[in-house]
Amino acid sequence: MKIPQLRKKLETKSCHNITWEDNYSWIHQKNILEVLKDKNKLDPEVQEYLIQENAYTEHHLKDTASIQKNLFNEIKGRIKLDDESLPYKDHTYEYWTKTTTEGNYSIKLRKKIGETKIEEIWNGDKEKKKLGVEYFGIGDLEVSHNDKFLAYSLDIKGSEYYTIFIRNINTNEIVTKKIIDTSGSITFSLDDKYIFYSKLDENHRARKIYRHKIGNFEEDDDLIFEEKNEAFTVGISLSSDEKYYFITTSDHNTSEQYYFNVNEKVPNPVLIRKRKKGILYSISSWKNKFYNHTNQDAEDFKIDISDSLDNQNWRTYIAAKDEVLIGGCVFLENWIIRSETSDALDKLYVKNISTGHEEQLVFTDEKVFVPNISLRQKDKNTDEVYLGYSSPKTPSRVYLYNLKNKSKKLVKEQEIPSGHKPDDYIVERIDFKSHDGRLVPLTITRHKKTKIDGSAHLLLYGYGSYGNSMSPGFSSTKFSLIDRDIIWATAHIRGGMEKGMKWWKEGKLTNKKNTFEDFIYAAKYLIDKKYTSKGKIIGMGGSAGGLLMGVVANQAPELFLGLLMAVPFVDSLTTNLDHSLPLTVGEFDEFGNAKENKDHFDYIFSYAPYNNIKKMDYPHILITTSLSDNRVLFDEPAKFTAKLRDYKTDNNLLLLKTEMNAGHGGKSGRDGAIEEIALDYAFALKISKKI
């Protein structure tokens, strides 16, 4: 067996030769889950490989140091660093958060309603400094119903193993034992004697719900629910009317719910509806009625209503619509607010409970935007809500909106300190034909001075998995490219739910290749319509979007100048075959089960990026990953990079950067996030020869 030399194509003197077997399997560690918890268990040879790759990347991006610094300052300059959120009124206090110029993490504040004294109950920067850690991930921050306790969960490695702490707000004392290896979410009981939380198993799956008595430092917590199916994960929440707790267990495709009364001394969860493959449902209660948001007999969801869960008599409340995704409900004393999504655009509707009249909430003339709604107080007996929106060119605007008289008052507008003129930009929504004739939405944002003659470079962003929709909201960072004559386009490809549940189904399992074809046809459309030219497109995607980039690299490299691949899912077949990994079993309905289904094996093998690397020219590629990422393990992009180095026949850049103290979301903190964006953008500008 010929053993190739790892560094035979690398140029930096600091790199020495490391070898691997011909399938590069040495990078895939058997103790990978242990490494997520303790990076000291990383195999020394693998660690050396990652360090060498980081050195190689740093060497080849050395000439971008200045532009990275400029981009960092530019992006940060668009953020109002010293800012405060709108307040939320509880029974006794108003709560809000603020950020500061110096800090990287938010501060949580409160004051008694009607008083002026402000209390600081959480300061992320102080907490991080106290722990002396590099990575600081905040999972949940919850205040007890009596406003006495603050519960919070922290991940200090990036592996998404959260530890829960509870402290007395007034004394700052920890009042109970710390709870390790949780999913991070915290739910207080109404009497504030307990919290509910979910525990992660040995495969990093949340399959148990526990109740912990506050003040308990010694005894084991009470197990109140356990999911036996390894593909399902669990969570717990309080109903809208605060009468019940609902336990939801689900995978991506099927769900099941249990409930128990908030006053039960010993919780006894009762099954609502037995799970049925492919059926999702979510129930809440309001004003002695139960509302079920479900896709049963309604592919794109509907909302049913029942008077009881003991004697269920479900009837249609909001009917299903073809290729229109019906969203869930927000309940007020006199109103029910809900959302719809169609053609990658969201709409909000409000229904008068007493009259039954429903109408769309219209509060902007823009055609492409993202609306949002939030409650301004805990007391649901109100006609006023915070109603806001943003668009690809318009920063967020929030109004205090009266649902009864339809009056609105602008109460917060996202400020861009360095300046921003929405009229300088053009936003277009276009539908293009994919390989099978399906119309795919495409959102394009460009500077009004950018010429549509094929001369412009273009960044094409895509995701297309898990039913996650890419909403056309405002992102101030994008303008660092758009202002430099790079058009930004987002392809709303199949695999998301921009056009309903069918859109998701047409982009998963043995339809997965539609996702990739949609993206490639988006690139061809943009070239054909002179937004850009062949070889001037930079593809961008992360996680499952990195899978998309990996497939595109193998199937249509000639269309792209470069690819930005963040925590990319590129060794998808190997991961699918390993059922011990955190996400694999729960994703059988998304990607298939290659271990037990030959058709699935053959289909995944036919597109899996790692398995389809060829002896050919590839675009410039920047790959970023994190050592503690439990969703896409670092070995996937590492193996992909190693094999690609050995196969590619071009002299284009292939760079791998591994964050040694981060997780799936990258670095923690505001500055860390900006640094990562600046690196990506600097790479895009370098290969576009704009620096």
C-alpha cells in the first residue's frame, strides 16, 4: 500500500510530513465523543495535523491581515455597541438587556414597575472573567416566577454540554447543586420550588426529563419522563395559559406530546396522541381550549381546536393551504396572532377571538421583508404588542402596535452608527426554473451602482436542509461585500420550507439531489441574466449548507471562483453509518439509513462530498471547523481537506482553519463572531482580487 505524504503539496517550511492510510481514516478518532468533552484526549498526530493546517492557512492569508482588520472595524462600526432592548413587563418587574462598547456579552437588567432603581442581575463579561475560560456559551437565562432566583446554563468548551446553576438574585449565592451534561434549557415550576431540565445521554442526545428541587445539594433528581427511541429527543414547556406542562418528544419528522397539570405534586405525564410516523403536532392551551398545530391530513399544517384533552373533539380552526406553511399561535386575552409562509415570504395574521374576524397585519410597503412579533408584557389582557420587520436593505424597525385601533408608534429602530442609506440598494425577488421545472425563489441584494452586465462578482448563499427556511431579513455585515461591488444572492432551495412542507420533502432522503441541482441552477440563472459571469461566483454555506458546497465543488466547480464552507457536513456517508454519533439516528428521516438500507447507501454514496472527490480542478476553498463541534465533527472537514489536497489538479487555495476552543457556532462573544466573518469576507475579496 502506497502511503502518500501529507505535505507534498504544501509550501510552508513550518510544515513537516505526516502520513495517513489511503482512505485518510486515521483522522477519524474512535473516541471522538470523549474529545468533545476533553480536548486533551485528542490524538497527538491528529492535533499536529490540525495545527499544521492552521499554520498553512495563516501563511496564505497573511496578505489579508490589513483587510481583515478593516473589515472587523467596518462590521463592528455598523453595530450600536452601547444599546438596550425594549423592556418586557413581568408582574412586578420590567426586564431588559443591554450591551456595552467594551463588552462582548449581554447584561440583563431589571427594575420594579413604577420605580427608578435599576438592578444588574447578569453580566456575561464578568461571568466569563470569573471563570477564566476562553469559550463562554450561554444556553439559557431564566428568572423564577417570584423574581427571586436566576437560573442559567453554561457551555465553556463549545461542545453543547451545558451545566445549570441557580442563584439568589439578591445575595448572589448559589442555592442548589450544579447540574451537569444538560441540553441547556431551564423551566421553573410555578411555585418556584423546582426546575425541569433535560439530560444528555452518552451519545449527546436529550432523552430524559428531570425535576430538580431547588436547595438540593445531595440527592438525585426525579426522573419524570424517558424517551426510549434513540432517534427522538425531548423538551418541556409551560402552556400559554400556565395551566399545564407539555413534554414534547420528536425527531425531524414525527412528534408525540404528554401533559400534566402544574399543580401535580408528583408529575404524571399523560399521552395526548400516540406518535404516527410522519405526523408532527404541537398543542397548547388557552382560555379552556386546546390548539393543535399539526400536519395530520394537512401537508403544510393546520390548526385544530378541542374543548378537552380527556375527550378530544378536534375540529378545524385554521384550515390548511397548499404550499402555504401555517405557523403556530401567539395568544392574548382578545386576540390570536399567527404566521404563514409562502414563496419564501412570511405574513402575520391577527384574529379577534370574540368576533372570529381575521386579517393580515400590513405595516410596510416593502415587498421582501421579515415580520416579527413579541409581547411587551406577561399580562395577556392587552391590545398592544411589539410589531417589527426588517428587509435585506432596511434595518429592523419595531412599533408599539395596537391591535384594536391599528395605531402604531415607532419605539425602536436599529441604528447603524457608521451610516446606512436603504435607498442605495436594490432588492429583487425572482423565481427561476430548476432542472425539473420547479420554480425556486431567489433573493438578490445589490448596490444600485453595481452593473448588471456580467462584470460583478456574486456571493451565492444556500442551506436547504431540515426544513429550515432562509428568511430575507437585514444583516449589516453583508454590506462589506455589497459596497465592494459583490452582489449577494440567497437561493431558497428545496430542503427548506419556504414553500411549505412539500418543499422540504422534495429536498430530503432520496430527493436530496434536488437541493444541489437547485443551487447549481441558481448559479446558471444568475450567469445567464448577467448578474455575474462563469467563474465569478463565490458559494457560501455552513453545516448542512457545507454539504451543499461540497457537492457543488464536485459537480459544478467550473461555475465558481471560490467556496466558503463553515463546519461542513462533508463526510456524510461515514457519519450516517456511525449510529453512535449524536445526530445520526435522529436524521434517518432527513438523509436515510445507509447502514440498513442499500438504496440509501448507494444514494448517499453518489453525492457524499468526501466520497466523490475527483482528479480535477477545484475552485478556491476556505473551510472552517471547530474542535468541540458535536454536530459536525471536526474530522469531517479535516478528512475532506486531506483527500482533496491529494486529488485536486489546480493551484487554487485550499485552506482549513480549526478553532481549537469553539463549537458548531464558532467562537463565542461579539468580537469572536465578527472576526470569523471578517476572515470569510477577506478570503472572498482576496480571490476576487479586490484587495
